[in-house]
Amino acid sequence: MWDIVKIFLPQIMDIVKTVVPDPGKQLEIQQEMTAKLLAQEAAVMDSMKAVMTADSTSQNRFVSTARPAVVYWSMAMVTFIMCAGIFGVGEATISALQQVPEGLWTLITVGVGAFSVTRGLEKSVREWKR
């Protein structure tokens, strides 16, 4: 979300500067907008944390181990791909990866990406609150 804020906040502030000529009031508006965005982000992080906590403490073994399994699988795949060239199977590996259907790549990318992003945001918000 911070990327979106970084993109749109300057444009919004340009509009505010046009509408509100007082620099002090402009700063107040920017600080209030930033505080509300941070509060919203914290609420999203709390929701995600609740889901992750529920998942990790689930009595269902599949549910409780799904996230770590996906992360470990992803790290193993990245390591294998990086090492494939060293062992002379780089071209075969790339060729095999090109045969994976686009929908499956999207599913994997979104799943792993969402986990990574949410975990990173969770840590960032935790650090920011300190």
C-alpha cells in the first residue's frame, strides 16, 4: 500500500495546495491523511495477523503447515534454478519451466507474493509502531 501512497499522495497534495493556500493548513491536512492511511494499514495488518495466527494454530495439520511449506518450496525452487546452470542443466530447467501453464504461474506468484508482502508489511508496521 505504501507504494500507492507514495504515488498518489504528492498528486493529492498538489490539489490541496491549490484549494488550501495556507502552508500550515496544508501540512496539517497531509499529516492527517498520512495518519489515517497508517491507521488503515495497521488495521489491515492486524486482520492479516489474525488470519495467520488462526492458520498457524489450527488443529488441521494441512492448514497449520501450508504457509511454511509454500515458503520452503519456493526457496528450494529458487535455489535449484540458480544452481541449475552450475550443473549443466540450466537450459533443460528453463525449457521445463516454460512448459508450466500461465494460470499455474499466476497462482503460485500471487500466493507466494501475497505471503511475502503481507509478512514484510507486518514486520514494517511492527517496527514503525515501536
